[in-house]
Amino acid sequence: MKRFCQTLLSALLLVIAVACGKETVPVDVVIVPNPVSMQAGGRGVRLSAPGSMPKIRTVIDAKLASEEYILDTRKGKVKVTAGSDAGAFWARQTLLQILAQVEKAGSNRIPGLLIQDKPTFVYRGAHLDCCRHFFSVDEVKSFIDMLALHKINVFHWHLTDDQGWRAEIKRYPRLTEVGSQRAETLVGHYGSDQYDGTPYGGFYTQDQMREIVAYAAERFITVIPEIEMPGHASAALASYPELGCRGANYPYKVQTTWGVFPEVFCAGNPETVTFLEKVLDEICDIFPSEYIHIGGDEAPRDEWEKCPKCQALMKEKGYTREAELQSYLITTVEQYLAAKGRKLIGWDEILDGGVSQSATVMSWRGAKGGIAAAKMGNDVIMTPNSHFYLDYYQTGDPEGNGEPLGIGGNLPLRKCYSFDPYDQLDESEKAHIKGIQANMWTEYVPTFDHVQHMVLPRLAALAEVAWSPDKRTEYDDFVDRIVRALLPIYDARGYAYAPYAFKDIE
Ligand code: ACM
Ligand code: ZN
């Protein structure tokens, strides 16, 4: 009924405009993520050409929340009032969507609008795995541009893993000399036993990482680096084998296939802690983010069970379970980061063996780890694989629908959009949910075009769940808003978005 009335009103305005001989064609504007409020009224703003960027008058008003903005086009000019430069930047992203619709309608007038808007969650994140496949500095910048368009304000940069160490660390040059290169890569699906026989590698210099941090900061996006420990450590151990339980003489290698590997950092070797701390010194120097991500996921404990050094440490500390070694490493690193004024964030396995109250938990194995953590009083970022693993297929019949080879799963846009960040939580526990994030793992995503195919338009669902959960509409309306507000911009920028949701394929 509401849509019907809006359409009727637009039609009426069009008739009046034509009757008055005005140049304007009124546009019924929509926005993704849906703003807190949007009212039509006033004469709008005349443009020099359809879709051209008008002059914007910006006022910073500290009474508003820092990311809040008011966009007013009612009185012939574009006026933005914002709580900070970040709020003004988000207002500009909204304006881009309005201009795209004005241009598409062939109009040279922005309709009169008063938009008041602010995000629900302070943390709206997207992750990119640059280890399984490497993406150039320009591609990473392009990814950051996509985040900005969707008002996503955190870029979680996955920089170390079994298949490649991608961050230059000056004190440990072998991490990139050795750890950034693998001999070859698996072809086809896991278990195929076929390899391409082609060496593969790449890393970011410290200058390049600083360049990315600065590029993101200009877009009010924080970059959170991830340095994996104690698992996903094959590339680090291939570089410095003495840090593994199997010792200096073991031929660790940078992995050429996917999965979870037994090779982990030796928790009982004090040099491991020194290494991790020195690496984090350089990482903290490059990345000013409050949070530093230390991984923590998928760390098998079989080697710790057999390792004399790990067993000696357990005895010394009075531990009875290897899980306590995981907890020991994570809390040691957390205290080190805290002394540097930083906060530790890790995947939900950091809960194993006990975690300090101040650690932030990234819930990926569904929402249950996050729910448990919030109930224990820990802060949480929700990034459940059930709703926000963007490496999953986008339809129920990937082969039939021509989806490129993927890791598996079935995560259509509709499912992303249905996520309830507060499921099973009471009022005090809800306060611990600091944000939502989508993850882009790249085992089966070798090119940046393919990344775009996986993240667009599903990032739009992440954006709306994180920015405007109370303003979510019926799914069909959401898709309609993507088509009208975002697709013209995706097209103009040449983004290789996935078509399934727009063809009603699920
Ligand atoms: C993860 O997907 N292993 C965090
Ligand atoms: Zn050990």
C-alpha cells in the first residue's frame, strides 16, 4: 500500500511538473542501506547536467553522533550537516546513489529531500583473504572503494596463512623471501590431487601497506590486519622452522592445497612468543587500528600433545588440557597488545581454554560462539558462516546456474539479508554485539573479477543488516532498491556483480 501511494504521488508530481512546463522529472529515490528517515518536500536542486555532482555545503555539528548526517536538498542547494567528516563522507555516498537515479531518469534536478541517517553498528566490516590468492595494491584499493560505497567502515585484511605470508616484516625477512611463495596450487576441488605446477606468490611491502591504510582512512575505513596464530602457520614455519614443534630440521612447506594443517607454532618455545611480539611491533607500527586480529582459529593440538617443550610448559603452568596452551598464547599476546594500547580480536576458537573479558570474539562458526561470548560479557563481531561467508555458492544449484567453482555452501542474497544480529540475546547482552562482518575467503577465488562476483551484491545485505537493521524492508523491496540505487553505480564502475538475485534464481 505504501509503495502504491508513493508511486501515485510520483505520477501526480510528474503531471504537475509537465503541466507547469518545468524542466524537472521527479525521481522517486531509494537508498541502500535504508536510511533512518527520508522525507520528500521542497523544490530540490537543479543540476548543470543530469547526474552531475552539485556543490555541497557541509557543516560539522558535534551534537550529532560521529557518523550521523543530515542531507537536505529541499531549498535549491545540497546541504550536509554531519557529526564528523566521516558522517559527511557517508552523506556523499548517499548522494552518489541519488545522482545515479536522477541521471537514469534523464533528469537535471535532485528531488527535494530531507534524509536523516546514522548507523546502528559502529563496526561494519568486510574481510579479504589475500593469502590463498594474492590481490594487487590496486585491487585492494578497488575493494576498499566497494566498501565505501556500501558505508562499510572496517576492512579486515587477512595477511598470513598456510598458503602464503603476505606482509613484509623487516626483522624476519624470510617470511616474505620464503613464506610468500608456494611451489604450485591445487587445480579444481579439494581432493582433486591435480596441481598446476606453477609457482605462485606475492607480498605487500611496508610502504604498500601504509599506502592502503592511508587510502582507506581517506574513506573513513579502518584497516584491521590479521596475523594468524597459533595455527594456519605453515608459511611462517617454512620460513622459521625452529618455531614449530617439529623443530628446525623439519622441512615445513608453504602449502599448495587447502584445509587445516597440523603444523602450528610451538607454544612451549619462548622464541615463539618473542617472534609473535616482534612481528606485532612492526604490524602495530603500520596499522593504527585499535583492534589487531590474531586469528586463533583451526589450530589442531596434536603436535602440542607430542612436543616435549609444549608438555614441559603445561607441567610448569599446571595445565591439564592442551586447550590451555592456546589460551596461554592468546592471553600473552593480548597483554602485549594491551601494553601498546591495542585490543585483541580473534576467531571464536579463542574462547577455548578460557579467554580474558577484554578480548573481542569474531563469531564465524555460526552465531553460537558470539552468543556465548556476549553472555560471558565479551564484545562480539558477528560474522556467521551461515549468513556472511561470501565464498559460499549463491544458489541452490551452482552447476545448473553456471556459478564458478566454489568452496560449497548455499548462501543466496535473501539468506544474508535475513540475519538477526540479536538472536537469543537479552538487552544487556545485545550491547556486546559491536558489529557485523562478511568474509571473503579466496581458496576458490583466484581473480579480482571473481571476488566482485562473490561480494556483490551480497555486501549490500551486510551493509543494511549492519547500518539499518530496524529499517529493513521486505526482501523484494530490498532487491528493488539495489537495482535502482546500486546497480547503475556497479555498472558505471564496471563491477562484475553476480546476476542471480536479479533473475530470481536462488
Ligand atoms: C575461519 O573461517 N577459519 C575463520
Ligand atoms: Zn611445541
